[in-house]
Amino acid sequence: MPVALFTHPACLGHDTGPYHPECPDRLRRVLQALEHPDFVPLLREQAPEATTAQLQLAHPPAYVEAILDINPAEGDVVYLDGDTLMSQGSHAGILRAIGAAVAAVDAVMEGWANAAFAAVRPPGHHAERAAAMGFCLFNGAAIAALHARDRWKKQRVAVVDFDVHHGNGTQHILERDADMFYASSHQFPCYPGTGAASERGVADNVVNLPLRPGSGSEAFRQAWEGIALPRLEAFAPELLIISAGFDAHRADPLADIRLETEDYGWITDRLLAVADRHCGGRVVSVLEGGYDLDALAASAALHVRRLMRQ
Ligand SMILES: [Zn+2]
């Protein structure tokens, strides 16, 4: 199965400083892991820059303009919230990160790839319509979903999110749209505080799986198997987009869900099975969090391996 890998060196130029967990080495380590000989078959593509029109699929024009107007001088940073900032290289990095997600949708819809992985940073799932937060400025997964409808006329698009944090931004952007589906497993309570099971969207099109700290593999798998996967199956997506964060790993310093690397292979396989039944196996995956570099590299590599059906 041909799988495309979209990335761009500009994503490394988003400089968060020496002590920030969302650091360029995260992406370096993921790309290094994908240099293993098993990944030779990947179709390696340079991510294009997202257009303003693509950003505006999920964000109001005034917000897009305000973010793109921030151009710090070399060595300067501009904070958008306590842990979300822009450096001189951020502008280019953000555009390539979103461009990768959009191009990944085009790759699977054009049919030259069966699945596509956007290896990018910064992540996007906390970015709401008009608010940067939680390391995120624009929401790549939500933009990819809306692009699938805008350009490819897909009516039902699902975004599933196994990052350990609730994708409040993705939910915020998609929850009022009955043709869009969002499912998330996440530690609860935890940052950003949203994602209670009672948050269900306008048409039961949002499924939240709050997991207690310390939950572990079994609770994670039971929640997906028992609740979210049947709902995803019933939704019958025409395209499946994954917000692939790897910070629920037991080694991750930012949360305490204690997954094993193998759990990421399991969830990838389960999602592919749904995609095979409903959308010809078409899957787009976008890198979100993951802050222990070894665990991130191993988990992302396993995820991509399974996308390649290895
Ligand atoms: Zn996260």
C-alpha cells in the first residue's frame, strides 16, 4: 500500500526556546526513525505552504491575518498564551505544517497514496477558530477535514484524536457541523479541561472518552472498542483523519495515561479496519503531541509502519 510522508525543514524553524517541550528535536527524532530501511517504500514529499483560503476554512479571516502579521525579529518571540509562541521561523513552519495536512488529503483523494502521514510541528488540535493555545496556532486536522469537503466534496469526514490531551480546538471547529465527526480519548481532568463525555456535538457527532490519570492500556482499548469505534463505524466516514499524538505513552512527561508503544499499533489497526470498510482505506494522519523523544519516535514509527500495513 503506497503511503505518503509529507514534511518540510521549515517545521524545524519554529523555535520555542531551550526549555519548551514542543521542540524541534521532536520532529527530528520522528524523521530519523523513519530513515529505517523498512520505510524506504514511503513516498516522500515536501509539504507545500498552506494558502490563506485554506487557513480560512477553519479560522476567521481576521484571526488568520493577525497570526500571519506576527513576524518577530531574529531572537525575539511573541507569546500568544503562556506556552504558545511565535519566533522568526514560525510563520514559514506553520504554513508548511498546515500545507502538509492539506496535501495529505489531496494525496489520498487523488489516489496515488492510500494513506498519508504529515510529520510536522507545531501541533494543531488545541487551536480554536480564533484562539491560539496549547502550542497550537492553526488547526491542521480540522482544516484537512474541511478541505476534504471543500475541494473533494466529501460529505462525511471523521477526525479521531488519541493525543493524551482533548482536542478542544478540533471539537470547537467541527462540533456544530452534523456532517463532521470528532472522537477523542484523553486524560481527564487534564489540560485543556474540556472533553467531558457529556460534550456530544449538535447531532451526537462528537464522542469524548475521558480517561482517569493512570488508566493504562486496557482502559484505553476498552473505551475505543466499546464506545468510539462503534460510533465511528455508524458514522461511516468518507475520509478518516487521525490527530496522532503520542503523549499518552507511559514515558511521556506531560500526562499519566501509561500506554505502551504497542497500543499505538493497536489503535492504528483498528482505525484502518474502519477505513477499509467505509472509505477504501483512505486515511490521513497528522502528528500532534508526544514529548518523550524516544517514546515519540518509536510510537510514531510503529503508527506509520501500520499505515503501510507492515
Ligand atoms: Zn497532547
